[in-house]
Amino acid sequence: MILIIPEIKIIDGVCSFCIKGDEGMHDFYEHLSNYPNELCKLLRVENSKSIFVNDVDSFLSKSHHVNFDAILELAKTIDSPFQVMTNFKTFDECTYLITNKIRKIIIKDTLFRDPKLVKSLIDEYSASLFAFYVSEDNYYIDDTKEIHYSAKEMIKIISSIGGNRIFYSNPNWNKNMTGILKDDIIQYAHTLKMKVTLINGIYNSNQLLDLEKLTEFGVDSIVLGESLFNNYFPCQNLWRMIEANNKNLELMPVKH
């Protein structure tokens, strides 16, 4: 069974995605986006087993302290495993996330900026706390020079330092899903004993069912952003109806 993980993109402390709802519900859903805590409560009520948080500002050379505060508040108050992709700079910064209930950290640029740092984190905390973002469009800017890596090159590096899970995205996947099912990078990762979480590329329920064909290659989950917030899946219609009938629904008790 493929696990569906909602994506929360955090920019300046708020979620850049907004649920598409019925007429008259825009203000309600906009409020949820402005308060990620409330949005994540809703996702938990809808039976999300985990939530993927993308700290967008950290990859734009902007201060992401506001985002850190928002992310750690989520982990503190919502009973859900949070997986966070952020451009941390130091061992202590990463440790701070781990010791504040972040279940998994997805590493992107840090792998190339400071591979020794990443290796030391894996040695200290174990590979289970870390995953690695892999795309067909990987690049790292070093002293204003762009250095490009293919997906296979990235996976080799990840394997060499003890990593065992990738979050894989390919912009060439198309909406009829043939790109995902024929993607040889997924099979290549499997040969190196990698577990795979896909990122996007799914737009309907039939495609979700087709993903089961990839479980033999270590694919066990998928992160969904736009398609989930735009209600591309029939089961979401029930939730939108419930919310429209009761905008003040007590979504979930806050932990103290």
C-alpha cells in the first residue's frame, strides 16, 4: 500500500498552497494556509499518517528563522511524524530539528556543500533519520558556478555515505504516468537497496493504484502537493462537504 504524504510549502511562515473548496469557503481555507498549525490539524483528521514540510525560504538565501519557528510549532502541537526538507548549515542546526521531534530530514544542497557534515550526521543519528532529494535537474551553486549532477551520480554519492532513502522527482513525468512507470532511476535506486518516496507526478486515483506496480522496486510512498490541494481524488469530496457544513469544526485537540 502506497503511503500518501501531503506537502506543506512554507514561505515566510505560511503555507503557499491553499485548498480549493466550494463557493464561500475561500476565506476558511486561506485562514488554514496562513496558520499551518490549523492546516495540519485538518490533514490529521483526514487520516494523513505523515506530513512533508518544504522550507522554501532556506533554499532562496533568505533567513528561515520564521519558518523554523513555524515548523517546530507543528512538531510540538500536532501528533504526526513530520518530514522536513530544509537547507540547514551546521551540525547543531540539524540536531536542533531532530531533538525537537522532527522525524526525518530530507537533505538537498547540504550533501554537496558539506558531504562530511552529512556523513557525520548519519554516523551520529543513523540513516533512518535522513533522506535525500533527487531530481533529474540537480545543481549546486559553488562560488557562483553551477555544478550539475545526474540522478544516478547523486544516488551513487548517497549510497557511498550510508544513505538508504531518496525522495525522487522528475519534471519529465507526464500526466498519463508513463514517465513514472518507465523511469529507470527507480530501478537503479533499487539495485543499491534504496527505499524510494516519489514527489508529485500523480493526478488521479487510477494513477495511485498503478503505483502499486512499483512497490517491488522499493517505492512505498508519494508526496503530493498541488494535486492534493486541488482535490483531484474523489475521496476528498466528502471532506470538502463536511467542512462546508461546519466551518468551525473542531479539527483536532492541540497537544500541550
